[in-house]
Amino acid sequence: MPFPNIDPILVHLGPFAIRWYALAYIAGILLGWRYAVGLLKNESLWTRRPPPLTPDQMDDLILWIAIGVIGGGRLGHVLFYTPSMIWTDPIGIFRTWEGGMSFHGGAIGVAVALVVFAWRNKLDLLRIADVVAPAYPIGHFLGRCANFINGELWGREAPADLPWAIRFCNEQIKATFGYCPAGDVPRHPSQLYEALFEGLVLFLILRWATHVAKLGNRRGVIAGMFVMFYGLFRIAIETVREPDAGMPDFPLGLTMGMILSIPMVLAGAWLIWRGMREALPEPAAQAS
């Protein structure tokens, strides 16, 4: 399949350009914020424990999360994948609108934001994470779709007869780079795989956890499910995603994405195990 000719810039406003990539981050943060507030307001979800924070506190927390996502995502990309940028193009670190964000860096940034916010407000860190985690896949889905529009983070070379294999090469890419960085070969659209599994499927899993299993009443279980399932999906998709340029040859066919995701799977499994062993208060405790 040919790569669709979608301009990464939605519209020009004088000297400013509004890019799909930037809109994906803005929409992801706003939609995730409203979804989390909806969880807090849904009394049917909190049958054993009250919500971990108020909607007003969630309104304050979203700014911390936005800083964590953008700052952590960019710094993670630089430190994990392009450390040479620190001394070859330090100004480029701040050009986030050109792409180049790391999920793992963003997750670390959000984790730091949650720790500081919980400490300052004397709130339960794990239970706050249980509210934030179900909203995170919304932004991830939009971000990976924007990666596809940008024609970046493409997959490894795919069999030519794979019906959805895409050649990430068109006149627009040639005009931007002077050539097609992905070559004119069929490749796995790994950005769309990630949007599907790490975005939509993960959202549905966590939706079941919040609304059907009511796991928000257990400390850290939903956050653990998010961390574990993301790690599993990312490890699987890394097998068909082109490794980032400049990365060394890791042993056993591992990639940087796999190496960063393996601890997530272990940490997530531990959080689930820990939370499911914890005794729950009686339902009447909520009203006291």
C-alpha cells in the first residue's frame, strides 16, 4: 500500500504551523482529563472505598501531568534514543513540535508528577495512579496516529504480499528529506499496531477493570494492569518495529523498547499481586 499523502501540518496561521502531532498531545491530555474526572464522579465505581481525590484536585493535577508527559517524553527520547543531541544540537531538544517523544520517558515524567502531587496534598499515590492510568491510553492512541501521519517510527520490512504493508515513501517525504528514510520497501505500520494495542485495546482492558470488575477499590491494581499490559504489548510490537537509528546491537535480539518495557511487566505484575492480596473494607465503610 502507498503511504497516504497527509500533510503533517494541519494549517498555517501566518508564521505559525499547527501540526497534527501537537494537536494529538493537546487532545489526549484534555480528553484524558475529562475521562478521569468522569471516573471520580461515577459513584457506582467506588463501592468499597471513596474516590482517591476530588474532581477539583484532578483539575489541579492535570497541569502536573501535562508537564510530566511533555517534559519527560522529550527528555526520555533524548536520553534513551538520541543522546548525541545533547552536544550536537542542544537547541533541538526543545523543538518538540518536530516529533521525537518517548513513552517510557513520559511515563517516568508522569510518575514523578504523581509522587510530588500526592506528597504535597497528602493523598494515596497508588490510588491516584489507578485513576490516571485508565485515561492514559487515550492520548497514546492519538499520539501513535500522529506518528503515522508524520511517517515516523515505521516498522521493519514486511513480506510484499502482506495486504496492509505500507511503503513509507511519497513526494511529500522526498520533499522534506530529499529521499525516503524508510526506503521504498513494504513495511509493517507499527505505529498503527501500537495505536491499536497500546491505545484502544489497553483502554478497553482498563475500562473493564474500572467499570465491570470495580478494581478501583483495590490499591494499585489498575495501575499495575496498565503498566504490565503496556509492557507486554510494546515488547511484542518491537519485534516488527524498526529499531531506532544509532542504537547498538543488544544481545538476544533485544531493542531499547524491549529493555525499557521488561521492568514494566515485572513491576505491573507485582502491583497486581500486591493489590489483590489486600483485604478490602466493608461496603458500609464508604458511608462513614
